[in-house]
Amino acid sequence: MSRTAALYGAVGVAALLAPLVFPAFQTQLAFLWVMVLFALTWDVMGGQMGYNSFGNVFYLGLGMYVTAVVQRDLYFDVEEYAHVAGAVGTLSAGEYLTGLALGLALAGVAAVLAAAVLGSGILGLRGHYFAICTLGLGIAAGEIAGGIDYIGAGSGLVTPVFPDALGRRGMFFYYLFFALAVATFFTLRWLYAGRFGLAINAIRDDEDKAEAMGIHTTRYKTVAWCVSAFFLGIAGGGVGNLVGFIDPTDVAFAGATFGVWMVLMAILGGKGTLWGPVIGAVIFHVTQELFWTYLFGWQRVALGALIIVIVVFFPQGILGWVRQRWPERFGHRVDEEARAPGGGA
Amino acid sequence: MDNLQILVAAPVFSVQLLIDGILVGAVFALAAYGMALVWGVMNIINIAQGEFVILGGYVTWAVAQAGFHPFLGVPVSFIALFAVGWILYRAVVARVVDRDLFISILATFGISILMQQVMNQVFTADVQTAQSGLGTLFLFEGQVTVAQIKIVAFVFALALGGALVVFMRRSRLGKAIRATAQNARAARILGVDTGRVYAITYSLNAAICGAAGALVVMIWVIQPFIGLAYTVRSFMIVVVAGLGNLAGVVAAGLGLGAAENFAGFILGAEFQTAFIFSLLVVILLGRNLRLRRQRRVLR
Amino acid sequence: MTESLLTADGVTKVFGGVVANDNVTVAVPAGAIVGLIGPNGSGKTTLFNSIVGHHPIDAGSIRFAGREISRLRVAEIARLGMVRTFQQTRIYGKMTCVQNMQISVPHAREGLRTMFSRFPAEVTEKAEGLLEFVGLYAKRHLLAGDLSFGQQKLLEFAMALMNEPRLLLLDEPTAGINPTLINGLMDRLKRANAELGVTLFVIEHNMRVIMNLAQHVYCLAHGQLLAEGPPDEIRGDQRVIDAYLGAH
């Protein structure tokens, strides 16, 4: 137990100091936690529950737009704002924070509501059908958003200018995403350890059996999607502000980048484990930041190749491999000790 | 929605949309036939289906750029994509064919992204088309226009489909493919080399898509990132028609072509892609709702 | 006479023209062990599937604990206290045995609060106790998918008991089990019936097992009820013998 505490402590201290030690990389570091959030929230569905979702970007984009719209409509005139692409004047620190907080809260609520409504239908699909349906969902959302004038249509939506009074933008968002990632991680840790975690694992291993044992499968599946959507929606609101500009298909419902990365990072680290997505996200993001520029535009080609290689040759991921190699370290061992008296049925 | 009134006021416009849609729908049906083939035989949903179509289009585009008539591109794309399919099968798909669906769907998803991005690098993201040089047909005293190339493509698609059906029914190899689809294990025991059958099935599907792509680049345009729409169209057609229902695939393909055209006209062109993907969600949910009454689910 | 715990009355199930169950009537009294036998393809598993709500039935009525259940779905029926095991054993392969057991607790009264709760110590205690009962205590921390087929079968049985069912439907509990272990399993089935008060309805191919276990036996052939009665009577019934020897 103390070793776990030491691990958490070390990670926590390193994370808190990172933006101070590398002030030039605050935005990239902030994105590190965004990646961790992506991988963790995808894994709730893909890893723990066995529902391979290609459409989780839907909640990301939804959160992004909800937050930005709240921030805009609270203090600005919609027409004028669109006309000058957000350059209508800066908000005070208090106004900005109020808009952002309210926006993020509503983003979470909107994402949960959307997941509950969509989930009741889409989660009835299984296997191929679920995967392709969610793929369609993500793309349809991007296309539809690109046709709605109120949210800027195809030309996108700019988020309000970050006020100078709040210090450095990168630093601010770094700690925002760090806090959100930590909250997500511990929420999931707590959920996975109880009835909820085992129920969605059971659904992953054999959903028909789970039904035959009386588990409320629909309820658990929907709640799992809501949990995933909640954190992803809030993260989306933050990402929109961090990027500063919301394009319907390249930033908000970015299936080709964020959507693919979610899946890749979770599998790379080890889907269906708590730490796997975190490890996968860190490795992926650091690699991407360090080496990607050397690929001269072939990054996304490399990404496609990477998915194939990982899925075909390393589908269990890093933590999955470790667990296979040393099952005893994960508690999977034969316990020959006799049972204490008083047992037996 | 104003356009809806136009349709009511001038019914001949509907004829125009219907003809255009049906002619294009035959190409969708062709790609869907290929998807059904791979799905039925290998139990893999090939997400890279649309990328095969687009790549076939680029091959024909290259043929046209080289100074040949794009019609020549149809057989060239067919053969070139057969080779691409073979390589992809040997390199990737062969390793996932008997594994769980999670792996196979992600692997073809990876192929899809890889192909998109390679095409983007090689051909750039510009929109391309190949001119067939054919004229336009005027019907109903000139109120309805039909590009002749669309009629040619329609005939091509149906002819290729017919040839494939004959191949599957008559040839030894076609019979081996059908036997593997019904029961791979039994086929293996009876001496069918199922590994080879899989390789040929996957390559044949790629080739079919290649030919479909050759037609697409002549009647429409291609671009590296629009492949997914073809994957989704194929998937919808197969879901609606059911595996192994050829007449259903053709009917659903033509219907989808027409539906898309009407939707594009009524909702506005900017929502046509949105319509395709939303329709997918609606169709799947509708199917599942109907199955629910028999306490079954789409799986 | 009070109503039986389970009654299937005139159940008919047709699969695209093939009549898998034709007007089948069976009753399982509370506390009993009832057997269901019949040659391959006689519709035994179909009847089980109809009873547990796996598919809708075409005619007839199924009542459980005084309630019509033929229109309910699998999970709802399971929550009423009727659980089945599968012919092809089904367990949660990537979870440990204890986890398999914990998540098999009854789900009848489960609100949002309980959904997110931890398992209380009593649940784990009970899970381990039942694993001990089927002889898997030492392997409780192994992944269920790594167990042998026979052990998985025992685990599935223990999971069913964990669910505290009033009625347990067992589909060929001894199929694929090492013959030397069959007596032990039979003993456990009887103890579950006697000590835990679980009513059993058992499909079985092994005649020795079913004759030893059941107090009442139904025999199906070609989807129809061929005979019923105490084991001794069924054993001597000429129609049953003919059905098994293929004289039909």
C-alpha cells in the first residue's frame, strides 16, 4: 500500500512541478493531460466494457461547442462576435472564469444527457454494428455542426480571448487539465473497484451470460457511457479554449486525429487496465512531440501504420503484456492455504 | 426546405434526381457486394472498403493523366487493386482473420487510415476527376439531363456484378469461396485451402472496389478523405439487404443512390454527407428495434 | 393442491417451420429436483431457452412463482429468482474466480447507490465459501478463463448459487466432466437442493446421474412430451427406450 502511495506521490509532485521546470512547453504539457483524459475515457467503453467506440469524439465536440457557446452568449452579441471572429474586446478575469466554469459544467451535463439518450439506442448494438454506428455518429455530428450558422458553421467558432490577468494561458490550462485528469483517474479507480467495474467487465467477457445472471446490462452500459461522456465533455470544453478555435471537423469532431488517438493510446498502454491508458497516453504524446516533426508530413501515415502494428502484434498493450508475463504480481495466483474454519456453505 | 416545394411544383425534377441517383446507386451496390463477400466468407467488416474505391479512382485518374482513355482504367484499377488487396491480405489481414472481432475491425480501421494518408501524401488533398469525353442525354424535351457516362457506368457496374455472380456459381474457385463462407472448418476438412480462399476473397473485393472507384472518378470526383462514406454506404446496403442476398444488394444500392440525391437536394448539398452518416445510425437503430421484439440484437 | 414453482403449459416454439417444442407441459414443484431427458435434438435446450425468456414462445404459458413470465426478458426473469447454466459453460474469462462470484450477487433490488458501491465483506465471504463448496477455493484468485473446462463448470454452478435462485436450470451439468468427479458433483447438487433450498430442473444425458438425482423425470422426443413419471417408471417405459434406440 505504501508503495502505491509513493508512486502516486512521485507522479503528483512531478506533474505539479513540470510546467515550472519546462515553462516553454506548458501547452504541450497541458495536452499531455488531455491525452490521458482521452485514453482513460475511451477505455471505460473500449477496454473495461468491450464496446469499441469510434465515436467518443462526439462528446468531446459537444462539450467544446457547449462551453464556447456559453462563454460567448454570456457576454457578447452573437452577430457581432461572429463578424469579428471574437475580437470584440477582452473579458475581465472574473467574467472569463465565470463563463468558463459555467460552460464546462453545462458541457458535462449536456454530454451526460446526450450519452443517456443515445446510449439507450446505440448500446443495444453489439460488435461490428456498435463500432460502425459510433463511427457514423462522430462523422455525422461534425458534418451537421458544419452546417449550423449559430455555432459558426463550417468556418468555425473562436473562443474568448484569455485575459492577461489570469497569468500564463499554458500554465492555467495545464493545471485545469491536470486536475480534471486526476479527478477522472480517481473516479474511475473507485468505480472499477466496486460493483460497477465488475459489472461492465462481465458485460465485456460475456454479455449474454451477464443478462442470464440478472445484471441490469442496459443500465450499466448507459451509465458507463455517461461517465465516459461526462469527463470527455468537460475536457472538450477545455480543449476548445486551449486551441482557441473550434473547427467542426478538425478540432471538435476530429475523428481522424483525436478519435483515432484515443483508441491507439488505450490499446498501446493496455486496454482494460487502470494505468494502461495513462501509460499509453504519456508514451504516445511524448513520442509524438519529440519525433513527429522529423516525419515531414508523413506523421499520419505513420499513425495508420502504428495502429496496424499495435493491433496485429501487440493487442494486449504494455500493461497487458506485463500482466501476462507476471500474473502473480497482479494477484492471479494459486492460494493453497487452507480456509479458516467457519467457512463452507 | 424550399426545395421541397420545387419538387412538388415541378415533378420532372424528381425524375431527374431519381435517374441520377439510381445510376450512381449501381456503383454503391458494386462496392457493397464486395463488402458482403468479405463479411460472409471471412467475418471481417472491411473498414478500408472506401479507401479501395478511392485508390481505384486514383489509378484510373493516373491512366487518364498518362493519355489513355479512362475506360481503360476500369480493368487496370481492377488488376492493380487486386494486387493491393493481396499484399494487404498477406501483410495484415491474414494475421487477424481468425482472431476476435475487436482486432479485425481495428486492423482494417488502421488500413483505412494508412491508405487515406498515403493517398493524401502522394496525390495531395486536391479533388480529382477523369473526363470520359462523353456527352449528355436530354430527355423530356430537355428538362431532364443525363450524363452519358453515368449510363455507361451503370451498365459497367451491372455487367461486372453479373460476371461475378457467374464466377461464384460456376467456377471451381467460386464454389470453394462459397463453401468456405458456409462452413470454413468443413471446407478445410474437404481439402479447400481456406487460407488461399481468404486471400483471393479479400483481393477480389479490393479489385471490385477498384473497378467501382474507376467508375466514380469518371462520374464524380475523388479526394483522399471521402472513402469512409463509401464504406458506410456499403455497410448500410449490406445491413438492409442481408448477407448473400444479391437482388437485395442491388435494390438497396439503387435505393440509397436515389435517397441520397433527394436528401442532398432537399436539405442542401452541405448536408448530404451528414445525411449518409445519420442514415446509418437510423438504419442500425431501426433494425435493432425490430429485432428486439424477437429478443435478438444486431451482433 | 398449491401451484408448482414453475409451470410450463402447452409451450410451443417454432423455428422457421421446424416445431422445436410442441405443446409441452411440465411442472417443477418447489424444493424438488426434476429431470428432463430426451435424445439429441428433442428440444430440451429449446424448452430451457423458452422458460428463461431467451426467445418468445409461439403458444402456451409459462408461470414462475405464481406469475406469468412468458413475455418477460432474460434478465428480468433471472432477477425473479430463476437462473440457468449453459450447455457450453459460460463464465467471465478475464476476471478472477472471486470477481466472477461477487458480480453474481442477486440484482433484484439495485438502485443507483448500490450500482456504485463496493462489495461488502459478507459478499466476499460468501463468495469464498461457495468456492470452497465446489472445491475451487485455492484457485479463487486465478483468472476464470485459465481454469480447466470441468473447473469452469463448477465455477458456473457456484456463480448460479451465489445468485440465490429459487429455481436453478442446469443444462447438462455433467457433460465434459471427468467421470471420477461426477459423484462429487451429484453430491453437491443434492446438497444445494437440501441445504440451500434451491429447486433444480436438470437436463441430463447421463442416465445414471438423472435416475439417482431426480424425483420426477420428463422425457422429450421430437419436441413433444413423450413420458413423465418417477425415474424407475421412466427407465422401464418402452416408449422412452424406443426413443433412445431410435425406433421412432
